[in-house]
Amino acid sequence: MAKKQTPELCYLCGHSLAPPIDHDHVPMQQLWAPELRKKHAPSQLLTIPVHKACNFAYQLDEDYFVKTILPFVRSSYSGDVLFRKSIQEYHRGQNRLLMQKVLREFDTRPSGLTLPANKIVKRFDGKRVSRVAWKIVRGLYFHHTGHYLPADWTRTVEFHL
């Protein structure tokens, strides 16, 4: 079996890899709570070498992405574990400002409208969510083809719940 070659360029910026180098999880490791990674011991999460600075540039958006999708993944095995982990972090003071921001994005009376019973609007920062979704697509594409997709390509990201 032929060994897969190490990429020569950073899939995030398109430039040649040079230290300091990091390894980016695609999709991000945060989507799998540590409790599930320990219990199911996945053999290997996909990682791709990238510039450390490029990888770090997405950290805050990835944190936001995970926290903002939590209400939509509840009642799923992985979603419930991530939700419990986030609540524990909140009570320990971790990510508290981010969680408060996400909670403020819920609106029971959008633009003064009265919604039907048990309905609520969840607003979100579309640019941040789109940026992370596109990063995941770019990483998977790069992994499978070895070709770079620019971050600024025109694209449409839609979420259907």
C-alpha cells in the first residue's frame, strides 16, 4: 500500500507549508466531545498539516459554530453530550461570554411579531457559520483531491433543519 504524501501547501491560505506547522482536524475536533472520543476511541480523526497561524485564525469562529448549533443537535447521541459539556463549561466560567452571546440570539418576539406557541427564532452570525462550513468543505476537498479552494470563492451555504 502506498503511503499518502504529506501536502506541500496549506489548504487554508494556499501558500507553501513552512514552520510553525499545526494539524487541523477536518471537521473540527470540537464536534466530538472528549467523552465520546474516549468511549468510542475513533482510530483516527482526519488531520491536515496547516500553518499554525492559519489554523488559529479560525478558532473563535469554530467555537461560535459549535455553540450556535447546539440547540439543533439536542436529542441526538453526540448532541446531548456536547450540550452537557457546554453547560458544565458555562458553570465553570469557561466560554461564558460566548454562551451568553448565543443565548441572546434567541428571540421569542422577532421584530415585535407574536409567534405561535412553543416557537422561537434563533438568529446567528451567518458570516461566521458560513466561514466554518466552507472551511470544512475546503479541508475535505483538499484531502480528497490535493487541490486548494480559496477562502474567498463565491459560494452559498444553506442550513436546513
